[in-house]
Amino acid sequence: MAVLEKLPDPRNSGPSLSIAVALLSLAFLAAIGFQTAQLMRDHSDLVNVYAGQENAVEQTLRLRNLVDGLAGETATLAQQGNRPAKQVLESLRSQNITLRPPATASGTPSAR
């Protein structure tokens, strides 16, 4: 019986393992909750930044279309023999910028 007397009583062995597991689970859930809240905040910020850029992108596309139209008209005038338009094209060619007249739809003449 000397061996049995040295073994600790399982009922009085100190803090149970369930408390440690519960605390660990609570800490894990708190960390997951914090990460979720942070990701939701970041997503909201990105959506706001994207929405703020939409107007600038639309304005840029409108400006690009206007410049492309002007460049196309200048190239068309140069093809028709307009001297100032030819000078503009030559000046742009010296800067490695090439302007081409706009393509007409299915061989129909341009409305202008």
C-alpha cells in the first residue's frame, strides 16, 4: 500500500484542464472577432476609396474621348490637305506621337 499512498487523489489534483481549455477558447474567439472587425473596417475603407475614384475615372475617359476625337479630326484635315493640320502632325511625329484619322464604319463616308 505504500505505492497507492504516494499517488495523488484525482479529485483534489488542482485546477482542472477544462478551465484552461475554456480560457484558450475564449482568447481564440476574441482574436477571431477582432480580426473579423478589422477586415470589415478595411473592406469598408476600400469601398469608399473605390467610390471616390469613380468620378475621376469617368472624367478621364471623357477627356480621352475628346482628345481622341480632336486628334482624329486633325489627322483627317491633314489628309485632306490642310496645311496647319499637316504642321501639327509633323510636330507630333517629331515627338514620336502618331495621329491617325478615325476609321469609318463599314466603308460609309464620314458624316462630317
